[in-house]
Amino acid sequence: MKAFFSFPDLTPATFTLSVDSPGFKRYVQTGIEMGSGQQRSLGRISLQIGEVTEAVTVTAEVASVNLASGEKSGTLTSDQLENLALRGRDIFDAISLLPGVIDTSDGRDAPGPTSIGNIFVNGGRNDAKNMTIDGVTNLDTGSNGTVHSMPSMDSVAELRLLASNYAAEYGRNAGGTITVITKGGGKQIRGSASWYLPRHEALNANDFFNNLAGRDRTPYRYIHRRVYHRRSDRHPQADAGPQQAVLFLFAGISTSKNPVRDKDSPVPSALERQGRFSQSYNTNGTLIGVNDPLNGKKPFPGFLIPPSRLTKTGETS
């Protein structure tokens, strides 16, 4: 007799498979490691004739080549996400480290609804990706360019990117599927706290204009604080009776403090507000020419805008 068994929707963990049947030895296979969104075939299992009290135990090996599907995928573990020194602590900044992923954003200062944008997987379109959190679609289907919620890096147990050739059950979007599994509660009370200072102006060179004006380097500090891994144990009286509740709790707080960078924006001088640009110079010491848009963009004579061409709007006393 032959039978086929499939176990979908498993959470990332290490499993043990046990098969019992009257007249046959018990079959036990241990050490079956599964990641999020991963497919794995254990091949054909044959039961040996014997008593159930006898057992055949097999220790599974970590499959280096996925023979169950032809998907191309990549995985980031909890340890990797916790220890990567990323300025904004954005998981999509970490995804860009996987093969086949291109991030065209200028920089990621903090995770947010638009974090999924500017990520391209194997040349796919920006709005052709999907993202799930604990098996539930997180993509805003109104735009396909934003997500409803963004878990912080330290609350993620595992992140897996399905880049191409993945199974039909992950359909709907052909430009890549990001599956996120968050951490959960456990049987012990544990906690952790961290303080990240991934950037500081002491590590940066001063820019040309600050040096020209004799100013020090602009403050450029990115600080990230987190408090995570808060897990509650069983209630002290949980085993006293069947009506006692058991609570497993996981909570996390993550904050970021980013600086406001200084920017030099010149304002018109007193003479310029009168239309006089005869003493207005650029950084090269050259007079700034003022062109007349009503005269073929030719310069105003004498660097002077006629009073009749000036407007009262924006004037200050």
C-alpha cells in the first residue's frame, strides 16, 4: 500500500516525523529543518515488518540542494537581522543583500509603508512583488506599492525571499514574494535591550562649504533603541486544573532618532530686494547676472531690475 502525505503551513522549526502502523516497526526521522516558505521532500519511506515496540530511527541531513522545487530563494535568519549594522533598521535594506535584488532608494532612514518600494527582484517590476507576515498578505492591493505594517528587524524570526520559479500557492505576483515570520512567546521570561549608534559625524569628512565658512561638521547621528524578546512563562497555577489559562506573550518597542541636517539656502539681501544685483557674487567671485524674461532673457542693464517690474509680494520691512 502506498500513500502520499503533505504538511503545508508549517512554521520555521526543526521537526520529528513518526510513522506507526500495526505489524510494522515504528519509523522515526529526526532533525528535519524547515524554513519559512520552504518545500522539502523526505522521499519514499518504507516500513519494515516487525513490532511497534521496535523502531527505526533516521537522522535527517540538511538538504544543500532543494529537490522538491526549482525555486530560487534566499533566507535571512533572526541572528543575521539582529546583528546587521543597518542605519535605518529596515528589513528591506537587508533584503537588498540577497542575490538578484536591486535597491534604487537613496537611503533608508526608518521602516515605513513605502519601504517595499524601489526593490527590484530579478529585473521584475517594482509593483509586482508580494509580502506576507505570518502567512497573511501585507501588501496594499490598492497601489501594490505600499504595505500595511512593517515589522522591525529585531521582531523577525526569519525572512525568506522567493525570487523565481516558486510554487503556484505563492502566486498573484511574479516579481518576488517576501515571507516574514515574526517571533512568538515562549515558556521562559526573557528580555533584551540594545542601543545602536550606526553613524556619527566624527566618522565623516567636513564638506567644502562648511570649511569655507569655518563651520564644524554637521551633526549626523542615527540612534536606534530597541527593547525586545519579552516573553512570559506559564501561569504559576497553570497546571492546577484544566480551566487555567496559559499566556504566551511577545512584545517589542523600537524607536529611531535621526538628525535634521543643516542646509545652506541663501535669502535675498537688502539690495537684492530692491532689484539691485551689482554686489551679488557667486562662490567663484563672479557677479550674478539677472536675465529679463520679457526681453529674450537678456541681462538687465547695470544688474538692476526696474522698480516697475518688482512685486510687493514677499517684501519685508
